[in-house]
Amino acid sequence: MITVEAPGLFSTVQDRGRPGYYAMGIPPSGALDLYAHDVANVLVGNRRDAATIECTFVGPTLTFDEFTVIAITGAAAEVYLEGMRVPMWMSQVVRANQTLEFRRLATGARSYIAVRGGIEVPSLMGSLSTYVASGLGGHHGRPLAAGDTLQVGAAVVPFSSPCGGVDVPDSDIPSYPSELEIRVVPGLCDYRLTPSALEDLYSTPYTVTTEANRTGYRLAGKPLEFKPRPAPFGAGDDPSNVVNLGYPVGSIQVPSGTELICLLRDAVTGGGYATVGTIISVDLDALAQAKSPDVVRFVPVSIDQAIAARADRESRVQRITQNVLR
Amino acid sequence: MPRLTDGSRFSFGADEFVFVELSDEMSLEQTLRVIAITDALRAASLVGVTDICPAHVSYMLRLDPTLMDPRDVIESLEEAHQCCGQSADLVIQSRLIEIPVFYNDPWTRETVMRFRDRHQSNDMNDLEYCASVNGFSDIQSFIEAHSGNPFIATFIGFMPGNAESYQLVPRKEQLQAPKYLRPRTDTPARALGHGGAFTTVYPVRGAGGFQLLGRAAVPVFDPESRLDDFGGKIVLPRAGDIFKYRPIEVEEYEAIRAEVEEGHYTYTMHETTFDLAAFQKDPPGYNAELLEVLR
């Protein structure tokens, strides 16, 4: 059992998500940075779909009531176990009644805590992930609170043995720069933008605002102009309005042309603003590690590049898994 | 944006999504075609496709690109569009569900007046504003127009339980209202909202931009799925459901709320079909027949 002494700013239980319910208005949720989540699990011998704790900016203080192994990945934080610094991206033995404490965050926005066996919460529609906006899944559908207790599950890889000091090569640890390139497959309703607005989208910097959470990131920058047109029946009068349609996870919308909203894994599944492109799935990990006032540049890529980047991430996690199990 | 042979636009939402737009304006013909096409795609059990999401005049697929290259799914879309071509002949399975609504209730009235700075009108509440922009001289006539003819759920989305619905009346009789200039930060749970040509019951308390007309006595979302009519699901509405909003007063509202809270409320609900051609031939006659079971 794990006792939450202090919850941190916004800590939720997340796994790899809840696919299959988008048409019911239920987004996939799951770890925003899937790479960091997966690697944390791999380091403690968990299955990759085991639930971790996703921490935002300020992580929690946790007391473990029995011997276990943990790993912390993602945003670089100062973490202490009974006053001793805990390295990131490395498995760590925790003894009974020891307390883990997060202090300062250096780079990135979200850290992941994997515990051997995974965090155990009731499964909802095939997933342990928390979707806070509707109060679904995870630990009572909400972020962790002081005094909560969490159970540990049994989502381990067969024949893996728990031990500390398992790490990943530096080359597999992402840096979380404050200026980042985010790859986008152009399309969706981007035919509604003027040619110069399309050019601006891929050539000017956008700044992450403080309105950035698991649902989406608002970015400020050069306004984008839509082609004038008579409002189609049912769409609404603003040129950025459309007859409400589905929003892909990762899609970028531009309400009134003034501000970009990039949807993440707790996306609203649809709405009435034109979408102008979609962030490739791999780069959702990177965007989720950005924070205000980081600067984003969008780079147009093909579907082939998006699929190749996804395969590359997968092979990295596979390689790390092989090394850990060896 | 590339097109299918029937003229529908399609595009890829990066590696996981395919987006298809049949039309850029609302039309019931296209909505029913979307429902038929997405039903056909669901029945085809395409490998790697995890989600099939119909909207008003467009739809989306989500897929696992390691199992199915998003570009390889287009052939199946083309087939589905071919076989669901004649929208006028479409008949869909549906449910007729009565939603008791306390129009002009005190909770939404109080809420909307807190947000006049984000609204088109400084002094009118949302119901008065909707009546006015639709040419009604009083709110009662607007409520009669809104509750007199049923609505069909044409887009399930935004959040779980949200079902944007389009009234079964000819286009020139559609009630229309703009969305708020800037969305409210608060909406009571179960508020009845109208925006563009669409009505919805807000599933949970939260932000929103539709004009608020009243409050439903019954839920459309329940994370614990306590009412039998949810069939073990956490949401009530499905695409193609037909909703009839029945005006109620405070006494009945409170009585229904108590039944819901105790977990034994039963929705007035009937299995039915919706036949677009028959509806279009005689909307008032069709609706009268459809609603007969509610009398």
C-alpha cells in the first residue's frame, strides 16, 4: 500500500489509455508522455500497460508500507527518498515505511512514477486511466489527494526480478528543451485557411500559455486568417466555425483565428471550430512536457514520417526492454 | 483535401485518425448517410480500427497504425460510401426517448445572468433572447416550438453523454441561436442548451457556450450507471435517438429528481425507426404518428 502524504499539484493514475469509446465522447486519456510512462514500467519489470502516477510540475510525497522497486522518468525533478537523492530513469529499491518526496522540477512538465506491480485501481472500460473532466476511472475519477491510499497490483512481466540500479543509456533519455519542434500532418479543414495563414502556421513561433492541461494546450502567436465564406447552414457565423465535427487527439484548432488549441489525450472529442492539422502521436509526448512560456515551432511532415517516428519510438522501448531483461 | 468518388472530402489526422467530411452544411440527409456508412464500417470489423465516430455531416476513425496503415482504410471507406449512396431511402433504427424538462427553471436563469458580459444581450436571459431572435413575441411560444417537435441525435461527442440534436422540422422552421461570445465557465448539470441549430442536455456541470433554456429532470450521464435504462453504460444517448422534450413544472421536476436519486426512475422510451423520405414528405404528419406512443 502507498499512502499519499502530499498529492503534488495534479497527480493522476494513468495507463496507456482507454481506446474504443471516442464515439461515446470519451477520450482515450492515459499517460500524456507515453514514452516516459512505458520506460518507467520497463525499469521495474512491469508490463507497459501497468498504471503509473503522472505528476504535473510538483510531484507528490508518498510513503510505501512495504519493500518495492520504483522508477521515476519524464520531467527532470529533484526527488528524495528519506533525504537521499533518487536518480531519474533508474530503478530504485524502496524499503518498508520509507517516504519519497518530490522537490524542484528542472526541465519538462510531467514525471512518471512506476511501482513494481503497477498502481491498482478498479478497471473502467478496460483501462485504469483517470479522466478527470467527467470524473471517470483512476482513483475515484480525480487527482490524488492527501490521505489517499493506493494499492499495488501484479502487472509484472513473468520471470522479471525486482532490483535497483537498472537504468537506460543517456541517449534514450529525452531532453525537454524550452524551444521545441512539433511535427504536424497538415490536413483536416486546413483548406479553410488562407495560403498565407498556412505558411504562418509552419513558419512562426507559438508560445505555450498557462492554459495548458491534459485536455489541451493553448498557444499564443500570430493570428491565422480563414478564407471568407458565406456561413454554411448550422455552422455559425464566425469564419473559424464549422458544423460541429470530431476532433482527433493531437488536432490543432484556431477559434476565431486568434489562439491555437492543441488537443491532448483528455481531448474533447468534438466541437465547432475548424481543425487545421494533427500533431503526430509521438510528438504528443514532447508537447506534454512543454510549459509556459516554452516556444513551439510546427513542422509539416507526411504520414510516412509520422508512422516511421512511431515505429522508432516503439523500437527504442523494445531495445530498452531487452537490455533490462538481459 | 482529397475526395472519395462521391465527393466526400477525406484527410488523415496524423498516424491515428482518418477524417471524412460529407458536407460542410447541416442536412439530415447527410447525417443519416453518416450513420449508415459508419454502421457499415462497424459491421465490417476492420482490422486495427479502434473507434468509429459519426458526427453531424462528417465522421472519424481512430486506428492503430501498427495494425492498419491509415491510407489502406480508404478503400473500405469507398466501398461503404458506394453501398450507402441513396440517402433518401434510408431508414435507421432509433429509440424515441421522452426527456422531461423544467423550461425557464431558476437554476439556469441564475447561472446565465452571471455571464451577461459574455452574452449578446445585457438584460435578456437566454430564453428571452432565443425567443426574440427567432421572432417569437414571448418565451411561451418559443418553448412550444422547441418542445412541440422532436429532435434527432446527430452527434454524440464533446464529452460523454453529450448528444447534439437537430429538430425534425423543415429547415425554414429550425430554431437557431448563436453560441455565447465567450463560453461560460459554469453550466448546471442537465441544463438544456441550444446553439446553432442544435439542442443538447449538458451531461455534467462545467463550461459551455450554448444558450440555456431549462433543465432536464433526468440524467444523460451517470458514471455509476444506476438507472436500468442505461443498460450498464455510463451514457444514455446514442446517435439516431429521437428526443421529445416534455415541459414540466417544479412539482413534477422535484418528484422525478427524487425517483432518479433513489435509482428507480424509468425513462419513457420506445424502440422505433426513422424514415427520412416519409418524414420529408409530410413532417407534421410523420411527427404526429411518431409521437403517438407518448400520448
